[in-house]
Amino acid sequence: MSWFQENLLAVIGIGLLLLVVIVTWILRRIGASERSAFESDSPITDSMVREKLRDIDLDLDRAPEGGNGRHGS
């Protein structure tokens, strides 16, 4: 290989490496912004979940309040 070809390969390799670094940085920034979109000022606590679970009525023998127990009829 000539000197020019060796330098050309080095420049292409450095260019590809720079491209990978830039794409990785952009993807990390996008991921960080999506994570912050799900964060809230009032996080859900374990006690809040337990309270909601206690409120769920799992008795299937009893008709729901405010109706005759039939849906769609």
C-alpha cells in the first residue's frame, strides 16, 4: 500500500469513529429526555397502591351497585 492509501484509511476510520460517537451521544440525549417525561412531581407510593388495591371489589357473586349486573343487554 502506498502512503496515501494508508492515510486515507486512517482518515476514514477516524471519520467513522466520530460518526459513531455523535450518533451515540444523540441517542443518549433522546433517551434521557424520554425518561424525564415519565417523571412526576408527585410519585406514586406503596401506600397509595395498597389503598387502591383495597378498594377493588373482587366479589363476583354480588351484582355491581347501580345496575342489575348485566352489561350490554
